[in-house]
Amino acid sequence: ILQDEIIKVLSHISKKNNIELDNIKFSEIMTVFSDDFKSEELESHEGQDYAAICMKVSVDFNCDFNDMLSFVDDIKDIEMEIAVLDISILLIDNGNVHVISNFMFYALPLHYGR
């Protein structure tokens, strides 16, 4: 997962919807385990590749309510694997809102030299 690629995607979608992103925050990259993976198996898998990785990304911005809805729809429609975790909306005035949204970006790890 490359932060600069995520920024490009979010910037493109925000511009398309007349939104200026005020802030973008990234978590550390996390490993995704399958539902049947047992915690005691972690030690035996040290140094091995896992099925997927993910990164939580938080954005906040001010915009028109309808622009925010279009922004979220466009996020869901892109080809990347993204989950919308939550959206917090605060009404400012005249239909404008302050939005804080958390997304989870998923990716398969890259394997160089294989």
C-alpha cells in the first residue's frame, strides 16, 4: 500500500466532487489474517507472507452535503479494495457539513524477485 497512490486517488475523487481535503491521516500497515487463522499460529508463520495487508486512512473536509454523498459513492466505485468504516457529519450552515471519514484500504503484498 503506497500512501502517495492513496493521496492521488483521494485527490482525484475530491476534485471531481468539488471538495478540498483538509487533512489525510494514515495508520501503520496491518496484516490481514483469514477468519480461520489461530493466534498461536502467528509464531510459526514469522517471516512468511500473508494473504493481504491493510491501512486505515482518515480524511476530513468541509463541503456541501450532496457533494459528500457523491464523494462516498465514488470511493465505493473505484477499483481499489476500500471499506468505508465510518462517517461523522457535523452540520455547519446552509447545507454545508464538516465530514470526518475513516476508510480501510486493502492490498496484496508485493513479492519482488519471484
